[in-house]
Amino acid sequence: MSGQVEEQSKLERVLRSGQLAVTAEINSPDSSLPESVHRNALVLGSLCDGINATDASGASVHLSSIAVSAILQKAGYEPVMQMSCRDRNRIAMQGDLLGAAALNIKNVLCLTGDGVQTGDHPEAKTVFDMDSINLLKMTRTMEQEGRFLSGRKLESKPKFFLGAAANPFVPPYDFRPLRLKKKINAGAKFIQTQYCFDVPRLKTYMDAVNDMGLSEKAFILIGVGPLKSVKSAHWIRSNVPGVVIPDAIIRRLKQAKDQAAEGKKICLEIVQQVIEMPGVKGIHIMAYGQEELVPEIIAESGILDNRNNNI
């Protein structure tokens, strides 16, 4: 996992230094005002090594990921630009990748994307010209060969730190490490997983990933996040594709006098368990509507206690 220092993003430098990394997800606003992005990023930027700018997550419309990433970049934050295959064909995606490189956006997370039926425009026509693996391959072609998929040469090669998503928590479980291998072979250098609420399932997955040598080829960050209440947990479990919340977590929230505090406590316990797992290189915090808890989770988990900031 070598790279030229001058081309590395802050996120890449932290990961390559061997330190645990922390990324978080920003709530892309329903606004055209940069101040809306600044407000959402304010509680994340000083502690996080990267802030994910979502690309119409859940198939619902928000300020575009490339715009949010550019605003974050200009404000001195470290953006991770998400790119979904759902809404754009290869022509548009290649143009957006060049645009991101021109704006000095270095981290790109390649996603297939949720179906439109999950969002607020179910009548929209999907594209899915590619999936995340083909998007990774296409981007790597632009980087390494300096050409578009059409074969036309680029005047300059863009340089990215490419990432992909993984979900160890949905069947078929045995296929998940193999799917990860395909993404790494396609060019992914870092991985952010779906929310982890099932630590034993994650351990089984990471054991397989380590046995296959995949954790030596890409940096794996585990998705975590606080649950606000039993009601929100039920809603997420029923409505957010790919999120698995075990019944034991639901029962624990239901029995708690302060469900929000219990949700945060559960998140902290999960963080402390997953960062001890071999092959795990950091965490990715998703705290939709509870961004103010992110600094508390980072501080109380102790994940940055031994951080060397001279990188």
C-alpha cells in the first residue's frame, strides 16, 4: 500500500501511519447555502480525519456530494466524496471525477446506491449504468492509464484515494469477504462498513477477511452510530436498506430509562470492541440528527488518546 506523499490526503496519511482513523458522515442539507454545510461540519471537523459527503443517500434529494465536498475542502476540512451509480451514467461520472480532482478532492467512496423506491422520488428513473466495482475500475483506468473508458486520452491524470463500502451483516455471509476482495482488486484502498450492531457477526467476517489477507491490502473502518430511541431503531431497521439491528439491542433500549443515553453507551461499547479486532484500522461514525454526539463518542472511546498529530 505505497503512495507518493505529495499526492496523499490527510485520511490516507493517517491510515498509512498506522494510527486508527476516525471518519464521520455529514448530514447534507436541503439548502444551497454554504453556511448550512459549515454548521453541520463544525462539530465534526476538528476531530475527524475525513467527513463523508453523501450522494443522495437513501435515494432522497439533498445538496450534491461534489458541492458539499468542495465547500468542506475550501473551509479546511477533509472531505470524502461519495459517488453513487444510481443517478449517473459513465459519461457523467467521469466528468464529475475530473471535477472533483480539479477541486483538489482526493478521497472518493464508490457506491452502487440504493434503489429509488427507498427515497422521496420513487417515480424517478434509475440509471445503474455501472455498479461500484465497475466504478472503481473506471476511476483506476483514468488514474493509471490516463484515459477515459472511450479510449480518449486525458491531458492529466487525476489522483484519488479510492474507497468502497462493505456490509458484513446481511446474508449470504460467506459471500461478503469475497465481495470485498473484488472491490479491493478493483482499486479500493479503504473500506467503510455499514452500521455494526452485531459484534460477533463482525468478528466472524474480520476473521475471514484477515485469513484472506485483505486487511493488508485495504484499510477497513467499521461503521458505528448511536441509536436515539427504540422508535428510531425500529424505523431504521425497517426502512434503511442493509442495516441490521439485533433484537437484543432493541430490548436493551426498551428497558432503559434514558434511551438516548443507552444508545450512546451501546455505541461506545461497540467502538471499544471493534477497535481491538485484528485488521480494523478505524471507525466511521454515522450519527444522523445527533452530530453533536460525535465528539463525545470520539473522546469517551479513547480512540485518539495516543494520536500523533505530526503527520
